[in-house]
Amino acid sequence: MLDMDTAEFDRLVVDELDLLPDDMVDGLDNVIFVVEDRPENGTLDTLGLYDGIALTERSQYGFGEMPDRIILFREPLLAICDTVDDLREEIHVTLVHEIAHFYGIDDDRLHELGWA
């Protein structure tokens, strides 16, 4: 398990977001990225979560909606990593995975594509 303070972890998340392709992030409308220690149920099994309505599921979407959230869970990510490089990779994969849910790609397809 890797030990890292919250500020350093947040910097890694921002760094990995900056490395994502523009065509992946340019379409993210009304989405915020959040880092939390753990999911509400306290599990270490969940690395990230997309909390919102996928583009493919939206019938109407306009002014005034609360933003969708992409949440990365710091403690579970740290628990599976031994090095900072491992952590960067896991953050990257988790960001891509959760962003894919925003675009309507389900877990089965993400597994097929190698982003699970």
C-alpha cells in the first residue's frame, strides 16, 4: 500500500487529467471531478464512480441541472498500489473508465476494450 497525503494525490489526479486526449475531455459538459477518501459504504473495492446520466440516456438536458460527478476514491487506489508509477496508471485507467460511462459505454464493453 502506498502512503500519500491528500494534496499530493489531488495533484496526481490533475496531472493525469491533463494527459488525457482533448477529444476525450472536450465533450465533458457539466461534469466535475471529485476525490473522496472512500465510497459511502466504506469498501476498498471501488476505485471510481460516475454519478450522473450518460449522454446516451439523456432525453432532455438543459440549463440548471446539477453537474454529473466523476469520483476517484483515494484510499482504495492507494491500497492497490506499491509505487507512484502504479498509482498514476491506476488513476489514468480509472479516469478513462469513468469518463467512458459519461459517454454511455458500459462495463462489459470497457472490459472488452481493456479499460476495466
